[in-house]
Amino acid sequence: MRSVMPELGAGKVLIVIPTLNEEAHIAQVLDGIAAFADRRDALVVVADGGSRDRTCEIVRARAARDPRVRLLDNPRRLQAAAVNLAVERFGDDHPWLLRLDAHSAYPPDFGDVLLAEAERTGADSVVVSMEAQGDAFLQRIIADAQNSRIGNGGSAHRLAGGGVWVDHGHHALMRTSAFRAVGGYDPTFSHNEDAELDRRLVAAGYRIWLTGKTRLIYFPRRQLQPLMRQYFNFGRGRARNLIKHGARPGLRQAVVAMLAPAVALVALSPLSAIFALPLLIWVLACLAGGAGIALQTRSAAGLLSGFVAGSMHMAWSVGFWRQWLAPRPAPSIAAAG
């Protein structure tokens, strides 16, 4: 169970930014957090998983003129391992952990609002909603899909709104003691590591507050192939999460999970036309969702966003079943005993 924590004002902040080939965004993220780091006497740790672009060069140059910035090598590459390593190295003197994703942009008062919300609510973790934005044509279509209800399925952290207690949200600020008490991120998770950690936080009695007073801007994938791979991995991560904790998917997740098997029935359509019905329903749902996005965005390109959203769900479903049906290691004799 959670313990009583010291006064918020006395706590330094450890800012951790996992990176892998983020030369296009890392300077902007560091610029955006610099003033907050000065105000809060924060340490900014960029934990890099082996970038092959100019990410590390940019961070080293920044660290040479700003003693608050450190570059940390993350040999395990994954974001979960990156944050764990940064907390292990620097967490002792920093009661607060602020995780930032390099593929995003943050308002100047982002950290201040999160700390104020933690103080006001007594939350152990303050999470945020996100808004996707794109500049190129296809990236804008993808962003519109992710911002829509058909694309995000009504996930709380994808929607702006008032503050509410939740079981999961996009990670931002957390008490370092709470993070450590539940063992940090599972470093074997490449995706869904935040939801997996939130499950353990809630089970241990810690509280998660989704604030409506700030949010981040997320820059989605620019091409369909990496987008589909991302959502395939999201599906695998969700399945791993459920398997690890012996849990069942929620209704919304179960509906999406059934998409790929249902549509696959079209292979039996030579036997009966009824087997093509799920595919037809999926196409109609994409058209209807696209029409809704087009009306909301006042752009005919929204029609394409409907099919992007449907494809995201399809990739998620395939990934979910790929993990769910994969062989699972037999329990050890010690565990069985």
C-alpha cells in the first residue's frame, strides 16, 4: 500500500527521455523542458537505445553546455529498460519521475501543471491525454484516425476532458518511491509496458490521476507499414500483459481482438456468402467512421482516415492473437510447488 510522502515542494524531479533515432525531435523536447528543469532543479537524462542517427551527437552537444542534461547508454534498447536504468542511477535524490517521449511535444508549463495536480489530488501518478498531429498528407490522415473515437476506441488518455481517477493513462509524472515499490517497468515489454506497470500500481493501492489541465502532442508514424507494425506490437503487448497477470480483456479490447478472426472467415465464403458478412461490416464501419472524421475535420481526406483506423485495429487484433496463441513456457517445479 502507498505510504505518506514528503511535501511536494521539497522534491527534485528526474526527467527521463528514452530515445532511439530521434534526431528530428530530441532538440525540441530538450528546449521545451529546459526552463522547467531550471525552476525545479531537475536532472534531464536522455537514455539512448543505440541510435544510428545524430540523436546522441545532439544530446552530447547540449550536455556540454547544460550540466542538467546527461546522456545514458541503454544497452537493452527498450524504453522500459531505459527508464528503469535512469531511476536506478539517479533516482535516489529525485522523489519525482517525469517520463517524456521524444516523439512528442510538450507545452512550456507541462511539468508545473503535473506537479500542481499531484499536490492537489495526492495522486501517486499523474497521467495525461494526447493529441496526434501530422504535417505531411499521410501523417495528417493517420493523426486524424488516432484522434477519432473509431481509432482510439474511446481510450481515456486519447481524449481531452476533465480530471478523473483511472486505472491507466499515458505516463507522465510518478512518485519515484511508487515506481520502485512495484519494481519499475517490466524490461521485457517493448509495448504496453505502461499499462502493465499501472496494473501493478493499482493492485498495490497507488492512485492514478488523469489530468485534464494539460496534454501532449504526439507525432504519429508517417507511413502505413511502420504504423501497422506499431499496432501489431501494441496488440502483442496487450496480450502479454493479460497473460502475465492472468486477466481477461475488457469489452472494448475483446471486440477489437475478434476483428481479425471474424474477417478471416471470408476465406470460407465459397461455401456460403454469410462468411463474407464480417468483412462487409468492417468495410462499412470504416466508411462510416471515415465519414464521421471527414465531418469533424471538414476534410474529405477523413474518409481515408476511417480505413486507416480500421487497419490499425486489424493489425492490433493480429498481434493480439499472435501473442495469445504463442507457446507459453511451462511453470517451473519451484513455482508449481
